[in-house]
Amino acid sequence: MEAVADYHGRKGKNVKIQKEYLVCIDSDGCAIDSMNRKHTECFGPALVEVWGLEGMRDVVLDKWNEINLSTMTRGINRFKGLALILEQLHIEKEENVWAYTAWSEQAKELSNQALLEVCETCGNPVFERAARWSFLVNEKIEGLPVSMPFAAVRGCIDRMHREADISVVSSANEEAITDEWRSSGLMDHVDYLFSQSDGSKRDCIRSMIERGYEREHILMIGDAPGDYDAADFNGAWYYPILAGKEEESWERLMEYFELFVKGEFSAEIQRGLTLEMKRNLNET
């Protein structure tokens, strides 16, 4: 377990590559069955509480879940998701929301610490409320039972780790990721771990290329369009875990992993899988 800390995020730059191939895996809603509960019981309710929106609770929760679970913005970073819903609800002054949105799009790091640093020098109340909301979300998540992986995940990761290094690449907070992966015994197969404080998923995958992995030897497994974008931006491959069809997606993963390690994962295969993901989200 302790070895993972040496590999964690930006601290692992001098770690030697163990295997020729690298599999990057998202956590919430992809490997771990935690995404729906976190949004319905933590993120949305915390938003209602901090902004005092009890009078429009159902509208707020429905909109939050739509943005984060069932459309093409599924899996968006929490701070960017907050920007989207604030823009749509019109509950803050437009100029204050614009400033917050600009920060969420331009900041090198999206984390509670980065947000607190902005709060120290900014009089914009949206930033202060965003910080309170994010910390409250973490408190609520800590109060949830530890989520477990989807049924086929353990076997797939065990099999893939024989031929590839394994990296968690998630926009969730580090403590939650570590608790969930450790409790389920998956951490034994993790060589690298990236969380929200390590930058965007694009940056995390790029850092692995800089460490020496060849682009075509990297496979990103995720459940959201943002995971595909991160892989595609870096010239890596992508395999989707379909929302609402997670078990089925994991069960057929090994077929594509074998193509990946044989050098037979093609652009045509990638297009088909990506189209399947988009259709699934549009139908959800």
C-alpha cells in the first residue's frame, strides 16, 4: 500500500516504468459504484443547503443530476459542474458567475486549496460559497458507506495488471479514492494514483507520456465524454464503461484489452466505442 504514495500524482516523476503498457482507470461511476449516490445524496443536497434553495429543491436536484449523470457533461469536474448549474439557475449576479466560470476553465488546479487561495484575495461571494459547498460535499461523502467496485472490476484489473501498469486517473478527491480502492482490495494493483489536486485528466495522462509510455500503449477506461477527450487529446486509446450498463461493459472489456496489447486496437474500433457511449448518454 505504501508504495502507491511514492507513485502518486506529480511525486512519481522519477519512478521507472514497470511494463510496456499502461491502463488508466477512472474511479467514480467507472470502477467504483459510487457516482449516483454521491451526486444524489451529497453534491446536489449540499448545493441546496449552501445557497438556501429549499424552495426550488426538486428543480435544483434534477438539474444537477442531469448535468452530472445523464448527459454529455457526465463526469465533469465538480467545480465546472457548479459553474454550469449557476449559469442556468440565475441565482447569482451574472458578473460574479462569469468570474467563477472563468476561474474553473483557466485554473491550473481545481481543488479546495486552489479555491481557498482565490477566496483570500477575491471579494466575489460565489467563490466563498463554492468553497463552503465543496467542503460540505466532502463531509457528506465521508458519511456515506464505503462504495465497492462493480462486480467484474476486480477480475479485469487483476488480469490487466499482468501485462500493464495500472493508474487511477480521477477528478475525485484523493482521500475518497484511496478509501474506496483500499477497502475493496484494488489498491494492490495500483501503480499510480492521480486525483483532482493533480490537474486535469489531460494533464495526468500527458505526464505519463512524459515519463516514457508510448501514446499508443496507453488505454483510458472511463464512463464519461471527458475521459475520452483526455485520452484523445494525448493520442491514447479509450474504452467506455456505459452508464447504466456498467457490469456488461466490464464483462466485455477483456476482449478489447487483448486487442490493445496485440496492437490491434484501431481507429475504427475507437469510433465505434465512442459512438456507442454518446448514443447511450443521449438515451439515458
